[in-house]
Amino acid sequence: MPRRHLTFRQLETFVTVARLGSFSRAAEALHLTQPAVSIQIRQITESVGLPLFEQTGREIRLTAAGQELLQTARELDDSWNRFESAVDALKGLRKGRLRVALVTTAKYFLPRMLGAFCQRYPDIDLELEVANRARIVERLRANEDDLYIMSFPPEELDVVARPFLDNPLVAIAPLGYPLPAGPLTLAELAPHPFLLREAGSGTRRAIDRHLARCGLTLNVKLSLGSNEAIRDLVATGMGLAILSRHVLGEHPEQDGIRILEVDGFPLQQPWSVVHLRQKILSLPARAFMDELLPALGEGRPG
Ligand code: PGA
């Protein structure tokens, strides 16, 4: 059969005639003239080599060959729809924008994680918004971004949160700071001057919760919105601090900092990727959740 002469257009006409049982109604539905419909049906009939319709009185009915062609046309239509959605999915995934809002402390590891993602999907434009926890929660509430990275998914919002990495908070001191040797308690450290993150930060929230649990207060000399500034001020000898381990380099002592051994430390909480439960995730966002997080060891202990 000279298959190449059959077009999608002709098949659409054939299916419409079969469905409506009438050349004139099909012509109307397709915005064609009736002779145009007749010509197309004649062309398909010639290609197939058998009649597709038979006339009984005023009605037209499908012949056996017509039934076969109708079945095939429907299958083709399904396959084409599947193909179209697959292509849409590919287009949506390879191209597009992924907007991730992260808390200040996550910027120490997230860009590295995202490097692999960017290499894999070079046409996805990434937009990162960095702010402290309070501001990130506001953005989440207003549904401003695709995904959010933070330690404490807000309890007051209906969210989906997927933990994927530990965020240990450690107590630090300047190298050579006079402290008794061996493990310490937070109560022993409490009278020393502390530099802490600002209220509204996730780090401060974790510290304040721990202090409340222990019934302690610290001698807070300075509250600052910058992890780096705190780290550098500690190194210059200004006081002690509690910071995410991610903020310190691999060898903190080379930067003039000692991680202290303190009862109950490090304070542990995982980093989570968070979004509002009702959010319809874009394909890039879904790829981030489904491909990147498992690759990073989501759910693995430690
Ligand atoms: P922060 O957030 O950078 O605002 O301290 C850290 C966190 O969510 O643990």
C-alpha cells in the first residue's frame, strides 16, 4: 500500500466522517466544503485499495476495511499524544528556570550541589535567593520560588519537606583561648562572651531552643547577620560562637579556630528541601527533588 500518500489530515477527515456518519456534518465540523471531504476520502480509499464506507439508504457505514482503519487511526492518535507529552516533558525539563531560595548558611554547600545539576541541564537557568530563615519563610508563604532550602521547615505552614543532609552546629573558640582541657559543658561556657547569629536566623533559632531546653542563657556580646563575620571575629579573639560546621573550612585550626568538645554538641538538624504542599512543581523542580537529592544521599544516616 502506498502509505506515503496518507496524511494525518486525511486520517482526521476519515475519523470525523466515521464518527459523525455523514460527509456533510464532517465538512461542517472540519470547516471544509463537502467536495473537499469527498476528495480526501476518495484519496484514502485509493491508498487503501478497498472501500471504507458503504451507503445504506441515507446512512453511511464503515466497511470491514473502514473499521480497521478507524482502529489504526485511533491508535496512531494515542501514540502521537504520548509522543507530544514526552516531547513537552523533555522541553520542559531541559529548558526553563529553577528558582531556589536558601537560608544564608546553605550557601556554603548548595552551589557545589547545584554544579552537577547545571552540568546535566545546561539550559535550565538557576536563580538563587539567599536570605535568613525568617525572610525565606516569608517567601515560602507567598509561594515566590520553586524550592526552599532550610533546616526547620515551618510548622505553621502545610509543606512537604525532604531532609537530605546533616547540618551540625558546633561551638567554636579562637585557637589558644584559655579554657579547661577536656570535654566542657555549655554551662561552663555560658559566662564567656559569645558572638551569635541574629534573631530570625535558623542558626539562632536552633541555639535558642537548645538553651531553653537546658535552662541556660549565654553572654551574647554581639548578634550578627553574617556567618563569615562571626567566624572571622572569633578567629581574632573576640569571643566564642556557635555556627554550622558548613561555615568552617576543612581545617578550621588553619583559620585560627578550634571546634570545642561540648556536652550535647554538635546540635543536629537536617537540611531539608521544602515546598508548599499545594505547589505544582515545575519539571526542573521535580528533577531537582527526584534526581539530585537521592544522588546526594537523601535518607542516609550521618
Ligand atoms: P540561617 O538558617 O542561615 O538563617 O541561620 C540556617 C538554618 O535554617 O538552619
